[in-house]
Amino acid sequence: MDKLLEIRDQIDNADRELVKYFERRMELCKDVAEYKLQTGKPVFDRKRELEKIEKLRNIASDEFYAHCVEELFEQIMSMSRKMQYALLREEGVNNDIGFEMVEEIPKEDVEVIYQGMPGAYSQQATHKYFGKDVSCHYVKTFRDAMIELSNGKGDYAVLPFENSTAGIVTEVFDLMVEYDCYILDTFDIPIDHAVLGIKGATLEDINKVYSHKQALAQSEVYLDGKGWDRVSYLNTATSAKLVADTNDKSVAAIASEKAAEIYGLDILDRHVNSAYGNATKFIVVSRKKIARKDAKTICISFEMPHESGSLYTMLSHLIYNDINMTMIQSRPIKDRNWQYRFYIEFEGTAHQSGVVNALSGINAEAHNMKILGNY
């Protein structure tokens, strides 16, 4: 026991020395930040870091310690960069992420675009957010909505973003990166699917059902018990119109009861989506880079080097600045096998110093970072 206590005392002494020299190193990094401020040099210099780490590895007595030294100094250099980003922000560098802060999102005298057609959940979402008297028009696809918005044919687009059971609407995520538009707000719409057929049809007549792939996924438990052929279609309302136009008792649509009213269909069964309280999160998108002053969430996308620890390095900027991440998703990058784009949502506003610090770090160290919105 005495021997163990003696060893622990020696470890304590070594730790005190480590802390002393660590603080000394960080003080020197402040001098580096001052130099970079004066010269305009970037904080992140990966080539220099790798050269430095290789030299330190060579000092180690064996391969095990070399690996430990590499991991230790990756962390030390990461902390040094974070401190430098904070110091530069205090001096007025990278302290504005470019959003105009407003009290409220303008809703008067606007034109709104939604994907689908009358009776679609997107139309219901548009009316919920902007009111039933808002001037709006529909388009066939999510991409069409973004094209029209980008071309000035509307002030806003209302698009589904995520479902509480079926997950994200991946195409919308990708389009937000492709087009120069921003999320201004989010809100939920309860989803309550029904089986719709032509007048006089019964459930026993049905052998094929049409709907959007998300609605089919949300109703999977119900459909598994029916054995009907499932056909993915553009959206729920279009599916309802298709069934109405076919005048065929053997086909049905999964859509809202409002769609049944609009297209003259019978409601053959109600509440067929499996999760009680199922909802879809919709986003309000604009060409303008604005955010409400009471915004609480930021969403970003970025790509990064395909190497060990790169995701941890990006997320460490949130940890260091005490930021709570609420969502992370990855999507494959087109034409780049096994390369991924990440989407992260976290709590914060555009004027918080910790948020600005984190975004500065991720922007410097990731590829193609984009702020998708502050809402």
C-alpha cells in the first residue's frame, strides 16, 4: 500500500508539471493568435500540424508511446485552435455569420410555394403557418419548389423536413445545400392517414394502394396486414386524385381526409399510420438570410476529410463551446463513393459568442460548410 501511495505521489507531481507546461504552451498560442491577426494567416494549418506531430512521434521511445503522443497532441492542437478562434472573434474577426436579425417573419402580402396539390399535407401546413387566405401555389416536386423560390416566383416555400416515425425527408436536406436558400422557421403538422377509394368501394375490393413513400412507411404496420401492392407516388394528394381519375374499385390511396373531400372519394378506413401522435416537421424556406431574434436552433451542413477522427474533430467544436447538439444525419455525396455530407442541428443563436466560435472552427476545418438556417 505504501508503494502505491508513493507511485501516486509521483504521478501527482508529474501531473502538476504537465499542467504547468500545458498552460505555458497555451500562452504561447495566444502569441500565435496575435501574429495571425496581424498577418491574416489562417488558424488552421493541417500541414504544419502533421509535420509537428511526426517530429514528436519520433521522440517517443517505442511505437505504443508514439501513438499515445500523436493522440495527445492532436487534442492539444485542437484546444489551441479553439482558443485562437475565440481570441480572433474578440478582436472582431469572424464574429458575424451573416444573418439579419428580425422581430418576426413577414407574412403579409407574400406568395408561398408548396409541393403537391390541393389536399396535400403541405397545403395544410401552408395554411396553418400563413393563414388560409395567403396567396400560394403548388408545384410537382421539391426541386421545383426550390427552383421557383430561387427564381423569385415566391417569397417562401413550405416543405416537409422530418417525420416523427419515418425520419428525415432526405431530398429536402440535399436541396437545401444545392440552392442558396435558408430555413426561417419550423413547425409540426399532425399526420393522420386514411385509406381512400372511389364511391362504393370497400376494403375487400382493394388490391393496390398509392401514396408517397413516407406515407407508405408510416402506414407499414397497417399495410402488412392487408397484403396490397404498394406503389410509391409523388405525394398523398396526387395519389388521391389518381385514384379518383381511375374510377377503379381495386385501387386506393393513403392520404388525408381533406383529400377525400376535395377529390370526391370515400374514406374506407381511418388512422392507418401506426404511430399515435405521428407528426411531420415542416420548414419555411426563403432566399433571404434572415432569422428571428428569438431563434433557438441552428442547422448546418459540411463535408470533411475521409480520415480517422475527422467527425469527432468537428463535433469537438460544439463540446468545447458548451453547445447542445439536437440532431445529426449523414448523406452520401453524389459521384464520390463512400464520401458523406453531414447535417447537424444544435441549440443556439447567431449572436452567441460560443456559436460563432464553433462555426468559425468548423468552417475552417471542414469542407463546404453551409449554415442552412437559424430558426
